[in-house]
Amino acid sequence: MDSSSGRTLLVSDLDGTLLRPDGTLSETTARVINAYIAEGGLFTYATARSFTTASRVTAPLNLSLPVITYGGAIIVDPRTGESRPARTLAAEAVAEVLAEARDSVQPIVFAMHEGRDRVFWRADRMTAGVDDFLRTRQGDPRLLPLESWSILDPASVFYISLIGDREAVDDLHARLVEVALRCNVVHMEDIYAPGQWWLELTSPAGTKAVAVTALKRELAADTLICFGDNHNDLLMLAAADISLAVANATPAVRAAATNVIGANSADGVAWWISQLP
């Protein structure tokens, strides 16, 4: 590590960045990051995943710093699994999204319920996007189907995902103009399912950028270095002192970054860390 620049905090996105194209963590990446941490380096991740799914793929990492989940909406202690209070969306914005959603693009709603994060959806309004989402999360303890949105407390919602083909998602995005003024909205293609598009909504206070900035201050770090690949990393990269895009990143992310490093298929983040003095 380079101690001449003081305390440096490294924060990496997971999917498309730290993880390989198949969504797994390589042995090389785990070894390099664990060695960096063992030497006193500050490392954590910021992901759109929940802690439930992120902790499975990052299990080989010896993490102790708070991890940033749900796109910045919830920060979790990886040693205990205890989360800090969720950054919830405005209740009126939640209500508007639920009202504007059409049959082809149904919301998957993430909210605090009975002391933990839960995943809600309308079981009577299944779409291909919702079905794909649920198929990869069978047995997930967060899942809780609803018969009506009236059961849901809008004030408890901290994250909303809307999945569909590009035309349907673009149409919904265009109709959520007022919501976009009160939320952080990310519109991007699924890296694991090309042709499937997502709208992701969080509170303006529940973004990766807000979370990494707060963590930098909390840890009294002098330099913040962030790694990313997709549109939901842009604000985080803008908040960093040094921003690094993997070679497989979207053109917008590569253009916004301080530098471009190796691809996630070549352990680009780990290689960059291994070159630190």
C-alpha cells in the first residue's frame, strides 16, 4: 500500500466489476483483496444486491468495513449482518410508481417489514421479468408475495425494481417524470440477460455516492477510490477522488472514469490492487 497519500478507501461494485462474467468471485480476486485487507488496507463493496445475495458471492472475502447494499439504501455490518436504518423513498413517489406500472412491467418492491428487508410483488400480475427475478432467488427468506398493494406500507419502501423489454421500460420511464424529481432513477440493461432492461429507484439519500462519501468521512480516509462498470455506478464514480472503470464497462462509465483498467473477466480490480506500492 502507498502510505504517502494517507488512508485510502477502496470501494468496488460487484456485478460486472469485481465479479466475473458468470457472477462469481475468482480465487485470485479473493486472495489479492484479503492480502490487501490483512496489510491494513480499507476495502468494501457497493452493490445493487441485497446483503442476502451479496454475502453469498463475497463469502471468501475477509470483510470488516460496512458494506453498501441496495444501491446505497442500506449499509450493513458484514460481520454481524446488522443493518443501519434504510433510506426510504417518499411514500407519494412509491404510490405513483405502483399506479403507473402496466401489465408488461410490474414492480418488485423492497421494504422493511417485521424488522428486516423483504421483497414484495403482486402474485396475480406476474411478468417475464418478475418470473426471471424470482427464479434465481428460490428459497430466499425475503420473498413475500401480495394479493394487493394496499397491504404494503409505502413509507417502508426503500428500493423498487421494474423489469421488462426496452420499449416497455422506456415507456414507463417517460411517464415517471414527476417521480424522477423525487427519486434517484437508474435505467440500464441487465448484464446477465441482454435485452432485459431495468428501472431502479431509490431515495436521493440512498445512493452509492451518498453512502461512499459518508463512509469515507466515517473512516477518516484521505482518498476514495471507486471501481464500477454500469450506469448505477456513475454517481459513485463522480464522488470518488479516483474513479476506475473496468474495460467491460459501458461507454458512459468508461468516459466518466479517471482511468480504465482490466476487464472483470481478467480480474481487473484485483490486478490493479496488486500493483499498489
